[in-house]
Amino acid sequence: MSLYGFARDHGILRYVSLAHDLIVACIAVYLAYLTFYGEIGLMYVPDLHLRIGAFAAVCAVSFILFSVSSGSWRYVSLPDLTAIIKAALTAVITCTLAAFLVSRGEWLPRSVPILTMIYLVGGMTASRLTYRLIVERSFLGTPMIGRLSENRRYILLLGMSDAADSFIRSARRNPAGGVSVIGILDKSRSNLGRKVQGVKVLGSLEDLPAINAALKRRGVSITELLITEAGVDRARLGEIVEAATAHGMIVSRLPGESERSEVRSGDAMERKPIELGDLLGRAEVQTDLEGVSRLLNDKVVFVTGAGGSIGSEICRQIAGFAPRVLIATDNSEFHLFELDLELHDTHPKLPVVSRIMDIRDTGRVQSLFAEHRPDIVFHAAALKHVPFVEDNPLEGVKTNLLGTRNIANAALEAGASTFVMISTDKAVNPTNVMGATKRGAEAYCQSLDLASAKTRFKTVRFGNVLGSNGSVVPRFQEQIARGGPVTVTHPHIIRYFMTIPEAVRLVLHASSHALQQRNERGKIMVLDMGKPVRIVDLAERLIQLAGLKPRVDIEITYTGLRPGEKLYEELFDPSEVKNERTDEGYVMASPRVIDKALLKRTIDEIEAAADAEDAERALQLLFHIVPEYRADSGDRALLSSSDLTPSAGYNQDAS
């Protein structure tokens, strides 16, 4: 590095640091000679001022070469001290060799270079550490009892670790952040009483009640428990949340690298509240980014239902793979407008075409597909709320079944290479119209995949996603915010859950993999949803995450199952043959195949019944292609009166 570059890049503070270090170097040489010769003997050392000046000049070069003066004193650490030692050793050795070459080492006792080294390293290190201690106010000790303030948040750390060390340092460097670390909890009893940056390990998580009580007696109210422990699994996290919320503390964690904000990417004080997704999470499946990129890069991608929870996330993630054009369609102007603004802000160079479109409008669908001729279609548009579709069965039939047929046919006619339909676990042994229509849509796409040579039709089936529009989680959160009660339909009802981003990642991942398997036609990709969750447990966790106690601060009441609602959902029909791919995050299932001609004829008859507003006839015909459909209450009698023969036209083999 040149001297010019040094000055230009690092500014005046670096010159100040260098000047300080050179003064210390001069003092170090003087003290070394003084220590050996004493005050009287020092008077007889020839050219001492030249010796000191020469050493300072060599040190200046060495300090610049090893970037000693470019380090921040406020954040001095072991690498900085190592650089000081290397630079000092280089300067001392260079001057010693020069002295022997010039004057055969006269007036240079062997102890002087050693003493110079000790004084130089000691002086440079001491000044830096002193500055850091003053800035961090560490001379005053840990901000424990006696420095309380109503404007500060007092928190406990869980886990004696490097992360705890970094957070404590950051909290001290940023007093304006209003955070004081009172103590550390650690699961290892051997760490009890040990300190990190002066902050003491007070006990383990099991000791929290006693620790919290003792602190309250001294006027300290802990408001937050920050997890700095490594490798916390789902079960452990549940224990932590339960223990902390019992004492009115919120639980937070340090963000991962991908979660850190751009502005505060280096701020160790940034922390994230524990969310429901953290409690329900599992080992993340490594996405095949190369395969997804091959699927999407430089392609024209068409997304239906782009304004919805899944559709919008599909658009967000697709945008990151640089498609040639992204066509986002939805029948909601508001949601499509919001997505359009977001995509133009986050990906200004990506061509985004936003079009209002109802998938039930055959003419509009065909027009858009003919205009844009997409390579890949992601079909996420659907009516998904079971009670509403039960009350409006023809709307469910028109959207979920006939709308899917319209999109699939248009993709085929436009020459798309890939069509991916988003399905639901409610399509398995359906007890409601929504599930039955989605199963009928699965069957139609399956028949096209078996018959088409140029377009692949893939179906991805999964369960509930956390935080989707109108789902149970936002509903519970609203009820908690109002003070309760939280309403659950049944104490034993269970569901599969995953986060929206995870679901979409797996959709893209599974789609890219499945399309490489040319022999696996007519199959359904079922995402690995992990273990099902009791809805009442989910409600209790949400109450705890709000810092409240279930059934104490917030009541939980049971309202009874709604029409068409099951106690539990299934991901597979017992008749479906499964091909396990657990390491890839999904399973290939082979459902029974319906004769294509029968399926087309029946769907045409369903359309005629729907156009005539004949719900009874439409549901009877739907039962014809989805014989496993077991409608609830009155609908069951309606279906049993059908004179159709449901079993006709079925083949148990999917390939």
C-alpha cells in the first residue's frame, strides 16, 4: 500500500494513530537504553537521537505495511494485537541487523532490542485497550444494579457463547440503544458464576423463576430473553418460550445472515422476535438453486392468483431468478396493484406485466396466453376457505375446477413447456366442496400430463401455510390483540403447517426436480410438511409469544367444527402409491387415473349445470369424478340420490 493510498483511504484519524505509534516507538527505544545504562550511562551513548529517529522511520514503514494504524481503536481485538506484534518485531529485527552492519553493534547490548520490543508492544496495546475501556465504560463495571433507568430495557441472555460476547460488546458501545444485559443463563452448570465481558452467568433456564424474583426484589424488571445459545431445536425453543412468557418476558433471537437489514448488517444488537414459524420449523431442505435457475432463467413466466399469499410469494421468488418476463394475473385490482408496486421497487429491471384476469373468463384467459405465450405457468388462483365454498358451492366449482381447466387448456394451446398447479391436502378424501373441486382439478391436470407430449402438467400438494390471508394465525392474533377469547373449533383438531416462503421454495425446488424425471408422468408432488400441529397448541403458542399466559390472560373457547371441516387432514389417499424423496423435501404420489374422455365429458356437464345455477346437479357430477368425496350433512343425502355410477372409467395405475 502506498503512502498516498494510505492517506487518501483512511483520513486524518489514521495519521493521528500513526503519529501516536511513532511517539510510542521513540519512547520505547529511549526506555530500553535507559533501563540498561541508567541515567548516567545514557549520557555516554553516542548519537542516541539518531538511533531513535532511525528506529521511528523503520517503524513508520513497518506499521503501514502491517496496517497497524488503520485499525479502529474502539473495536481493537486479537487480530489487531497480532498485527502490532508482527510490525514491532519486524522493526526491531531490521534495526538490529542494520546496527550490526553499520557499526558492528557497538553501543547496542543484546537486551536493548528485547526491551524495545516489550515497551513498544506494551505501549501500543495499553493505549488502545485503555481507549476501548473508556469508550465502553467498562471501568464502571457491568450495568447491573445501581444504574437503573426507566428508559432502558433490561434483558437476559440465554447461552454463554460468542454471540453473547458480541451482543454485550455492542450493547455497551451503543448506549443509545437503551439495552442493558443483566445476566446470562446457560445450560451448563460448570459455567455458573463465570463472566462474559463482566456479565455473570446467573444460572440455567430452570433457575429463571428464582433469578427473576431476586432481580425484582432489587428493582430490576426483565422484559426480554435473548437466545444466544447455538443449535436450539423446536422442542427446546418451546420450553424457552413457555418459561419466559410465564414471567412476562418476550423471547427474541439473533437474526441469520440473510435476515440482517442492509443498514444494520454489522450491528450485533439487531434481534428478531420469536415467531410461530420458528416454533413450527424443521430442518430446512437445501433448495436446488441451479435446477430452479434452469427452470426460470430467461423464461416467460405466467402466474395466476398473483395477488394471493402463495401467488405473490411465487412472484417474489421467481423475480430473483431473472425470468425474461413475469406476467402476474389476479382478479383483485388492489392486491395486484400492491404486488406490482413491490416488484418494481425490488426488481426495477425485471419486466413485470400485471393483468387483471378472472380464470373463469375463458376468452380473457385465451387472449392473454395467446399474447404472451408463456414458457412456464404457476396456477395458484383458487377459492380456499372451506365454509365460504360450502355456502357458495357453484363459485367453488367455477373457480377451482372450471377455472383450472381453462388455464391448463390455454397453457397447452400456447405451447407452454411447464404447468404447475398448487393444490391442497383438503383434496385428499374431501369432505367439502373446496377439497372436492381441487381433487377434480388435480385429476384433470394429471390426465393432460399423461396425454401431452409437449407440455408437462405437475401438481404440488401441501397443507396450511402460516400467515396467509384469512387463515387461522392472523385471526388468532387479532383476537389476542382484542384481549380474547381465542376461538378454536375443536380441542383435537390438527393441521399441517409450513411458512409461506418455505412452501414456495419447495414448490420451485420440487418442480425443477420433477421435470427432470421424464418417466414420472401423471404423478403428484406432495411436500414434506413435517408433523401435524394441534390448533389449540398453536393458539397457546401465539398467546405466549405475545407475552401472555393461555387461559389466564387470554381465554380459549371451542366453537365446534364448521360445515365440511375435518378433525385432521391427510396428505395422501390410501390408494396412492408413494415414492419417498424425504431428502428432497417432497414425495411423489401416484393417484388413480380417470379416463380422459370420461373426465372431459363430465366436466363439460358440470359446466352446463353451473351455468344453469343447478348446484345439485353440479355436485352430483363432481361426485362422479371424485367418488371419495364424502359431503357433510345435507349434501351427503343430496349426493346419495345420484343415479350416476361413480366407479366407471377408473384405472388404478398412474403410469
